[in-house]
Amino acid sequence: MFTLALVLTGLAALLNLVAVIGAPSQAAADGHGEHSLVFPQLLYATAALTFAAAAVLRTFEVTDWGRTAVIVAGVPTVVAPLVYGRLVGEFTPSHHVIRLAIVAAVVVVFWLS
């Protein structure tokens, strides 16, 4: 169960990193400027780093904060596409369902492990 939690957490972090990397090309294709990407990229990068920190904290059992970090990282992972979806090219329902399913799985498995 613990390994599954780490794998899902890594997948959630990867989802956010892909959004950070892919956002500039999508925004440029849609005619948005670089300045419009600052906050969405910051939000996605923060979520990715928080998921990574949660995995590290949980692996080494440094503190119980790792479980809380998963929820803290999950919120922007689910909310960011709803707010900035059109800007970064993630405004299809499948993106939201997949993100929500992965974040929900991470939270449940992480708290049970």
C-alpha cells in the first residue's frame, strides 16, 4: 500500500510538471503572452513540489506533515485546471476527471498507508 501511495504521488507530481512544461507552447498557440502564464505555472510547480515533498516526508517518516501535504498539493492540482484550463489547454472534462481521480486516489491511499 505504501509503494502504491508513492507511485500515485509521483504520478500526481508528474501531471503538474507536464502542465508547467506544456503551458507556454499552448498559450503561444492560443495567442496569450508569457506574462499571463506566471501564476498558473507557479501554481502547478508548487503543487508538483509539494507532492514530491509529501512523498519524501512519508518515505523517511520525518513528520506526519506528509499526509497533510498531499491534501495541500491536491487542491491546486484540481482547482488550477478549472481556473486556468483554457490558458494552458486543459479545458476538456477528461482532464478534470483524470486529475480528480488521481488526486482522490493519492489522498485515500496515502492516508491509509
